[in-house]
Amino acid sequence: MTERQQKLMDFALQHVPFDGERDVLKADCDIAIHLLENCEITVPAANRFMVRVDVRTICDEVQKERYYAVKKLVWDPAYADAMEAKLYFGTYDFGHTSACWEDVISLGIFGLRQRIESYREKAGNDPAKLRFFREIARVYDAALRFTKRAADAARKAGRDEMADGLSHLACGAPTSLYEALQTVILYYVLQQYFDGTRLRTLGRLDTLLYPFYEKADKDGVPVMLLDFMHEIDRFHADANMPFALGGTNADGNDLVNKLSYLLLDAYRKAGTHCTKLHLLISKNTPRNIVENGLAAVREGNNSIVFMDDATVITSLENLGEDHADAVNYHVVGCYECGGAGEVTCSCSTRVNLPKALEMALTGGRDLLTGKQIGLANDGVFETFDDFFREYLRQVENACGNAMICTDLCEENYGKMHAAPILSATYVSALEHGGDLYCDYSAKYNNSSVNALGLATATDSLAAIRKLVYEDRTLTLAELTGILRNNWEGQEILRLTVKNKFPKYGTGDKAVDAIAVKTVDHLAAFVNGHPNKKGGVYRLGLFSIDWRWKFGEMTGASADGRLAGETISQNTGASFGADRNGPTAHLLSVASLDGTRTPNGAIVDLDLHASAVRGENGLRAMTATLMTFFALGGFCVHYNVLDTETLKKAKSDPDAYPNLQVRLCGWNVLFSSLSEKEKDEFIARSEAAGRSA
Amino acid sequence: MKGLVSGIKRMEIHDGDGLRTTVFFKGCPLKCVWCHNPESISFEKQIAYFREKCRHCGACREKRDENAAARCPVNALTVYGREYEPEELVNEVTQDEPFFRAGGGGVTLSGGECLAQPDFAVEVARLLHEKDVSVYVDTCGFVPRRTLERILPFTDRFLYDIKAVDPAVHKACTGQDNALILDNLRFLSDAGADIEIRVPLVVGFNEKEIPAIGALLKDMPGITKVKVLRYHNLAASRYEALEMENTLPPSDTAAEDVERAVFALADCGLNAVNGTMAD
């Protein structure tokens, strides 16, 4: 850290202390303004649209410190052991937002500043509202001065195109495709680095930019889009920076346009790995753009997520969102969908389903530490249904406690974080006259619960049903004893369970039914459960990289998994359990009701390169996708794996610097993985090869 | 009526258009030296033992039967050959029907030689046809004419193997004369069938046959495609696991040899394409 950055950090951290009285909105505005005025601006030769600033992590530090301060005040030790044991987890999240991009692009930073005035005039004499408008206006004034300063720096560096654009954006709305793209990046920098609120989507770029594209000189567009893709990539956003293409409007018309193809093309050509793409697919989406997307995946660009537009919309309407808002949803981060005007808190609450099952078997005692972290029981369950009910009781308990932990944070957002730059893009915040976080002023203030390890828990329950209640090979107590000993001395039984027992992900309806019942029960418990922000909780089913950490803390399970091994990924089958190939895998996943998982449900489909070769291979991939969506699936991500390449890349990383794989919710370079993770990918590709 | 099946593979994309489910019927009248599905040569059930998978756990009690295979926790002992009633097989292979519909796929009857279990194969094809599921029949052609006549009405496409035109070469490669095979091909062509020819190219055995194959096919109606399959020596572990004599030619066919053959066939005006036997 340079001396200058240290000084900026010191300034910011002086505004952290929480004494119960401090005005967080004013403090965060002071920080933003100070950073905007004092950050160092450089002009990288490679950038076409925007300068670079040196304040990347400062706001994150402020948030962390505030959280620690709040935690001291509100923390309830009753939940500490269970959180530690990763039975569940609940915390704060200022990390999953979308701006109201329509307004950002149509008004520009300048127009957003002007708009504040029109709402200030309507606010009357309400001192709280007036204070809000005064503060955000101060920040936007600083943002415009910063834009001017950036323009001057660009001019000084001899970068006239960039300087002209920024000069104009300091005093007006974007008028050209170049300036619209520049606005996207300028806004990104402002929110990400000065607001301290992580921006997790650039929006539906094809629809947003189309009016500018129509007026543009078409010859220059492909290169401009390519430059844009490269520049976005250079932000090295944590967990990647997404944008979306497609979707539908309120009349149900598909929104794919000429620019959708050009953006997808630029994305393919750029070959970036820090940018990801959500393709929002309706039943009327032109088949060739779906095929173009899949062809990009097959080329090794596996950072494209395919989402079923209709399922997402229904899932949001089921939560009570207006049709017009639900249709115009955004996907923030990995798979989380929020309606227009929604500030989602997507990733702060997690429940470990295999650990909840462990609680049902042990009467709430952690298999690994012996601590009481779940509900006690007498261990006697006459029928499988009785046992299954106990499992659901433990799941509910874990889920309820996790939400309480999140509530403790969320009811204190007024003491933790203000988002002046983001708030000014939301009409609801302006109408309300309050900050999105401090004052919960979004139209929808939802929170989420993600349930992890669905397949591991389901396979374990199926194994318990067979071993204890059907074949009666073991009693429940004997099985629990075996798991406590981590299957020691029971290798034949363990391998038999693992390799020969019925599994989720094979299209076995009796096993799928366990997963379906679990998800339905969770959905009924979570969706609509009021949070502390005036909104509701919503269910998601993704486990991304948490599955490693949660797996480490989970004892041996009845599906043959050893203690500490990873739990299953997202909504997919346990590793290696998709014995009947990808179509059977998708049939199992499609049995889950996607309209009840508004926070996102994703299946990762591993395909071997040889299985998707040629024109027919592409047609087959398209068939898997469109069929899965027709059956009600939510979202698919493909990994096209080639064992030989992965093996070579492991032994000679320098020869494959750009090989990407999807680790969890985002893309990573294969070379950046741990040895353990590399081995898992190689094993997965071998499994995909066997079924190919 | 029961049939014996050595395996079912879903999401097959190499048997033609779209996404298909392939059924491997067990048993074949030919014995091709390069056969890469040794588990489907015999008409009897077989137990394979995959040594490299075995954990020596003792669950099999050193037996090599179906019960022992059922007990093997790692499938080192695997049974090849499962009996099905036609309806049962049809239910099994139409699980992916929604996927067939999206991609123009269907079911491929293959083997072994599916038409070597004629009553069963015809009944399965009829039931599939009745359900409006596309049926491809992958055959070596070494079957009675009557069988072809019976299955023809329920077949959307024949995937028909031609290994050699010269009877002596054919006999050396497959153990049988090819007169019946060539006659049957003419019959299907005359009957208006849609035929895709498969030519497994095994250097040292039949590469010199390509010009004759081109000449044979060039004016034959109904030949929609000729696919030259590149031979790979990949099936050795299954020969060993089945304790069958491994007759596989040791060296793979080179990609250039396949290209040359495709080129020569295309020169005869045929729609010749590249494929691989590993598919």
C-alpha cells in the first residue's frame, strides 16, 4: 500500500467507530467524497473508456470494521457453536446489487444528480429526507468533479476520445454508444470503489445499449465492444463481473436484438475470464443465439450461465413481486435473481443439509466435536417417514436460527452502511427519501437462505431408508455408530452404498422424491418469511465454494461420504453419482420446482469434449438445455472437460495459462486452483468421459 | 418374449441426428478382428472381471457369478447381459423422450447384431414406432432377408456396415462371406430405405477396399451418408476382463488414412464423412 493509499485508509477508518449516535449516512458520504477528491488517477495505455483509481479495498475495510463493532453489540453466543460447526451461517451482505441501469444509462451521472433536486423539492420539510438528499447530492457533486478530473487526466495523457467522453459525461447524459459504454464503466467504478457497495451485474447490456447502437457507425461497433470486454475484465472483480443478454418484456416478447449477437461475439472473442454472462432464455429466444452461446462454452469459455426466463419470473411473482418488476429482473452475482427495484441480500444465510441430517441421527450432537448444536431427540423412529420428519425438524431449526443470525445484522444496517451512489439510481429510494441500506428504502428488501448439499443429504436419506427401514441390515443406532467412526472397518459397506445404492441424479423417481420433499418443505418455510428490513426471505439452492468449507465441518454421511469430504455442488448429483449420464441427471434436477427457488438453483453439467463434438454435438447440447427448461428447470451451467488437457495443465501449468474452469459460481484459471481442486476437476472429466 | 441386452447408452450423439439412446443387443453372427464391443459378441450372459478396479475385499467370495457381481462393491465384477421384455426395454429407453423431441433424436438398436434377435428387435421397433419415437437400426447386414423385411416398416434409418467388397478380405476380417450382406444392402436400397453406410477403416485389413466400396455405393439409391470410422485400439481391457482372446489389431488407424478414404469416397459422389469407432 502506498503512503497515499494509507492516508486515505486512515481517513476512512476514522469514520468507522460506532458510538450509537454516529450518522452512518453522513460518515459514508464523507468517506466517498474524500476518496473521490483525493484518489490517485492514472490512465492505463490499454484502457479505452476509463481511468484507473487506487482505492479498491478501502470501503471493504470500513464495512468489516463496522460489522465487528455491531457484532459486539448484538452478537448472541447461543448460536456461536452451530455457526462454527457450519450447521448454518448468517451474516450481513452489502455485496449483491444491481443499479437501476435503465436510469444510469438514460440519465448519466449528471442526470442522476439533477434528478435528486426534483425529489428534494417534493420532500417538503421532513428533516430526515432533506438530510438524505443533501448528503447524496454532495456525493454526486463530488462524483461529477471526479469525472472532470478523470477527463483532465485523460486529456493530459493524450487520450482525446476518453477525455471528450468524460468531459461530456461530467455535464450531460450519454449521447453515443461510446459514451453509454463509458457510463457503464464510470458508474461501476463509482459504486464499487467509492460507495463500497459491490455491484454485481452490468445489467442487460443488449437492451440497455440498443438505442445507442441504432445511431452508431456500425463498422466501429465490434471493436468497441471488444475493447469494452477487455476493460471490464481488467477490473478483476471478485467472483467475476456479470452482464446479461436476452430476457423478455412485460408483453412477453423476447428481447434478443442485433446487439445481443454482437455482444456475445465480442465476449467470445475477448476470451476473458473475469467477466461472466447470463443468457436469459425464453421460449421465443432465437435458437441460433442459444447455439452461439453453447458453441462458446464448447470452445472452453465456460463462464456462461443459461437461465430460464419464465421460471425466474414466476419465482419472483410467487414472492409477491409485480409482474412488470419480475419481468425486468436482474441476476446479481452468480444465480440470484431480483426483480427491478429489488436490493437483494443474496448470500448471507446458509444451511448445511447434510449437517442437519447428522443432527437427526445424533440428537443434535456434532459428530466431529460432540457439542450440542442441534435439537435433541430420543433416537427412536419407527418408520422412515418418522425419521424424515425429524430431519425436516432439524433443517427448520437450523434454518430458523440462521435467519435469526442474519436478522441481528440486518436490523442494524442503519449502523453499518450507507449507499449514496447506488441509492440515487433507485426511484423508490428517492420517493422514500432514504438510503437503500440505512433506511431500507428499496421497493423490495429481500433476504435469502441458501440450502447446501441437497444431493449429499438426499442420497444419505435414500441409503438410510434402504439399510435401516427396507433391508433392515442395520439399526439407526448402528449406522450412526459407523458414521461416528467414519466408516472405519466398514469399507465394503461404504463402497456398496456409494457405488450401488440408488442416487439422486440418475433419474430414480423414488430418490428424487426425497429431494423434492426437502425443497418443498424448505420453500414453504423460507419463502415469504419476514425479515427485519420490511421484506421477506427467499430460498436458493446453490453451494458454490462454501461446499468445501461446509464439507470439512461435516461428519461422515450415510451416502458413503467420508468425514470432511466436500458435500454436493448446487442442485446437482453427488460427485460421480450421475451414473446414467447428463440427461438422467437433468431429469432428476428438473423434478425440483424452480419456481420456488427465487434466489437461484443451478445444476453444473459436466460434459466430456467428445460427447459434444461436431454439429450434432451442438444440437444435442441445445436439446439438453431447451428440454431442461421445458421441464421447468431454473438454470444450467456447462463444463466441457477434456481429461488430457486438464492433466497436462496440471503437470505443466505454464503451457496452459488461460485454461478456465468454473469452480463454483464463477470462473477461475485452472492454474490458480489448489492441487485438491485440480484433482477433482480431472476426476470429474474422467467421469464425464466414462458416460460419454 | 425376452431379449438379451449388453448395455444401454443415453445421450449418444454419434449415431445420427440429435440426441439418441442406443441399445446394445447381445450376440453377433460375425467375429470381426477389430470388434470394440467384445461384450456383445456372445449370445450368452457373461461376467467380466476388471482386475484394476478390484479391492480384493472378498465380497465375491472368489466366485464369478451373478450373485458375486451383485455383491461386488466397486463393480469390478460386472454382468454383461440383461434380459428384457420388449415393453420393459421400451420404457427404459424412452426415458429421454423429452430430449429426443427437442433435438430430432430417438432410439438406435445396435449391438452386437440387433437383428440376430429378430422377434425381439422387431417387436421393440414396432412399439417405439407406435410411440412415434424415431428408430435407427445399426446392422452388419448378415441376417436373413425376412428379418429386414419385417423391421423395415418400423425403421427410420439403417446404419449399415460395409467392411469389404472382396469376399476373401471380408472373410479374413469377419469370419464370414459377404454375399448375403451385399444382397441385403441392395434389397434395402431397392425398398427405398434411408441408409447410412458405416465403414470401419482398419489399416492392414481393409484399407484397400475403399475404391471397391465407392464403386459399389456410388449409384445406389437411398445412401444418404457414408461414414468412415477411425479404428482405435481401446477395447483391450474388456477382452481381458471377459477372458476372451484379444484379436485387436495393435495399431490405430491414422487420421490421414481416414481423411484419404473420405476423400476417395467423396470422389465417387458420395456424402462421405469422418467418424471414429470410439463413438
